[in-house]
Amino acid sequence: MYAPIVSIQQLSHHFGAQTVLDNISLTVPAGCIYGLLGPNGAGKTTTLRLLLGLIRRQSGHVHLFGQDISHNRLPLLRQTGSLIEHPSLYLHLTARENLEIYRLAYQCEKKRIGEVLDTVQLVDAGKKKVKRFSLGMRQRLAIAIALLPDPPLLILDEPSNGLDPIGMLEMRNLLLKLHAHHAKTVIVSSHLLPEVEKIATRLAIIHQGKVLFEGSLPELHELNQGHADLESLFMDIIVKHI
Amino acid sequence: MNLTFLYNTKAELLKTRRTSIAWLTVLAAAFMPAINCVILLNRPDIFGSKLTVVPWTVFLHMCWKNTAAILLPLYVILLNNAIAQIEFRNHGWKQVYALPRRYADIFFSKFLVVVVFLFLFMILSNVFVLASGYIAGWLNPVYLFSTHAVPVGNILWLSGRIGLGVLGVLAIQYWLSIRFSNYIIPLATGIGLLVAGLVLMDWDKIIYFPYVYSIFLFFSDAPDRAGTLMPLVTYAVIAFMIFLAIGFAEVYHRREKG
């Protein structure tokens, strides 16, 4: 059994009077693709932002690699690549220049730029300005940035959002390659069940700030008895909660 | 200053490549010298006699007076806005804060880039003053710039103290620009405070208003302003330190970053 790489215990978060996360607990074992599944506004992005220390924790515990992010921010972020919501890319610069900016911050070797461009299949577009990139290319470049320090953990918030079917397929294959060939633990949030179902080895269903299911895909399939497919099960879980 | 900070400052500088910031700096620095060159060439009957004894010093004051009053504070307002907007426009802040960088490193490396551009503006302003003087003298021999030595000491002293005077504005505008994603807020606040300072220049409490320090420091060597230099420099440096500290504290304690 793998040791947990991320552990969230009794985490709650409020924006003013609104409860965004309500006492959630999640465990992400090392070496898995962990799907964080839920409709828009479920609390996925807030959870991932709390994981990265972008939001100050109000209650509960958040541990990455067994350490509290609020006390060990720098060493933990060195081991974590991320993509939160829209890709953070400087559109007036080329792909290589964007990577150079982040390479300087991560202080990794220059050869990593070529390596990550190769991994996300953007070698030929390295000298092209990012504003001329398609959304799929931008998402892949954002993942290349996340891969620069060769981190064991990737946190990707809706990486398939807005992509066309081909872009979604490319993204799915890229995530599977990162997991299989580069031994990354990947946490990927999505509101698209078919996407998560095809790549995740473990998943959590989150809705209105509560975790409604956490387990492996086979465990979810066990619950599936009596449902035509996973999508109807997913809807059933959500509707029951409402 | 450690190596990490220098690497990150280099990264921040790289973000300004192919933006309008370099052009803004060059054009703003060239603006007053170019206008004054045209004025000299159009009115040699007036300025020929005025620029006979110490042509460089008079021309230097002609150029720096309006720069210190309006152009320099306005440039600082626009510069801070342009640099902060690189992050806002590209959804960059959240990724910046998700990097293994200290909050002080993030705040001060970007601020150092602003200071570098301000320094560049000051140097270019003086270069354009000299270029304009030589061009005016070349096109109209009544102007004797080429036969007089360039007063390097005067240039450094004048632009140095005006540069010190704008430091308070620099810190205030940097804070506002990284605080608000809507660029109108720091822009309107900065322009509003600059205009208010110019309107209220005769107010007895204006000495506490950082937006007028650069023009006051321009005049600080005038006979009727004797003794104002040190208080103005002191207040400018205090304003700079206070607002830089407020800006950093606000960023450091912000509950949601990016």
C-alpha cells in the first residue's frame, strides 16, 4: 500500500457567511491519479488552493508529503507542480521565455526547458508567442511549467476545461503518460465524470463543500449496481445529497 | 541579497520584454527635452539671450521643471500600473504565489524592476536633454551649447534630488497597483492625488503630501527656498519607507493570494 502524499483532515472553509468546504477529509496515496470530481462551485478549486497555500487555512489540517503546508511552504512547493484554473502564461512572450521565467524561480537546469517541451509535445512551438497558441497548447504549456522542477506531485485544476474533443484526448494521454512513465502522483479536478473515469485510479466526489464519496474506481463501480452507467450514479449521489 | 532573489528579479525583468514599458520609458524621457528643443528653435529671439552665459544649466532647468512637476510622477503611476498588469492580465499572480518563493522575494523583486526602469528614465531624461541642446545648437548657432562644458555635477545633483522626491509616490503607486486588479483604481487615485497636490501647492500642510516632493525638491536650491532640502528629502524617504512597509505587510497578511 502506498503512503499518502496528500492528507486533508476535517478541513472547513468559509467565504464570509458562505460555507465553501464543510469538514472534508481526503487522502491521496502516492503514485495514483486522483480525480477530484464535482459540479461547478462544489469546492474543488478552494480545496486545491488550500493545498497550495494560496488561501490561509481556517480550520482542519492540510499535509503534503507528511508536512503542514502553512509551516513548510517553500520545501513543499518545490516538490509540487500546479495548474490552477486558467493557465498562468505571459501571452506576449514565447513558450521558451515563459519556461525560462519559471525555470529561474525553480532554479532548475536549462536543459529542463527542452525536456518538458518534449514531454508535452511542444518542441516545435517553443519560439512561438503564447498568444498565438490554441487553448489546448496553452494547457499543455502550463503543464510543462508544472513539470519543470520534476516534482513528484502535480495538482491540476480542470486541465481539460474548454478543450475540444481532440484537446481532451491529448490531455488525457499526457496525464496517463506522466503517471505511467514519469511516476507522478497527479491530483486532477474536473466536473466531467467521463474524463475522470478514464484516467483516475482513485477519486473523490465533492458537492456543496462535502465529500460524498472517496475511494477507488472499483469501489465506485460496486456502488454502480442498479445504475445504467457511472454518470447516472454520479447524478444519483449528488441528487441524494440535495 | 541572495542568489535566489537575483534570479527572480531577472525573471521579473524578463516578463517586461516586448511590453510597452520600454517604449513608455523612452518616450516619457524624451517628451520634455523634445518640446523644449522645438521651443528653442521657434523662439531664438527670446531664448538666444537667456541661454548665453550658462546655456546648459538654464536648459536643464527648463526641461526638469515640468518633468519634476508632472511627467515624472505620471510616469511612475503608469509604470507601476503597467508592471502589475502583466500579472493581472495573464492570471499570473496565483502561479507566482504557488512557486517556492518567499513573499518578500515576490514583493521586492518586482519592486526592484520598477526601480530599474525609474533609474533608466532618469538617465535617459538627461541624455535627451543633452541631445536636444546639441541639436538646437547645431540647427541654430545662436545657442552655444557646444562651446560650453556639460555641467555633469549639476545634472547629477538636480536629477538625483528629484528622483529622491518621487520615491514616496513610487511606493504608494506600487502598493495600489499590485493591490487592485482593476487598473483604473491605482491610475485614477494616482492622477487624482497628483492633481490635488498641484492645486494645493500653497497649502501650509502640503509638506506632508508626497506627490509634490519632486517639484519642491526641484525648487529647493532657489534662494527663497533655503533650508527646505533636508526636510523634503527626509519626508520623501520616510513616505517611501512607510508605504513600502504597508504594501508588503498588506501582501504578506492577505488571506487569499493570487
